[in-house]
Amino acid sequence: MARNRGIMSDKLKEEIARELGVYDVVKNRGWGDVTSRDCGNMVAKAIEIAERSINKVK
């Protein structure tokens, strides 16, 4: 059964893409043209943000 909603919001993905300098690719050609390296960097950044968020709550 497929998941209907993503874990990250589109807003967060776009924010991270802007920070990493790949938003132009997303805007002009879509997420399918983002390199796997850039996607990996986006995941690492998302994990970093999530860990910071968890540590703030503690």
C-alpha cells in the first residue's frame, strides 16, 4: 500500500533545496532532475534539522 503523504512538507524540501543551491533545478526541470548526490545532501540536511528540533524539546 502506497503512502499518500510525504514525511517532509514541500515547503521544507524547497527551503532545503534553496539552502543547498539546487532550487533552480527543481523549479525549472522538476525533482526528477536533481542528482542523487544533491538528494542525499538534502536528506542529510533534513536529518540535521530534525535532530536539532528534537534536542530543543528535551
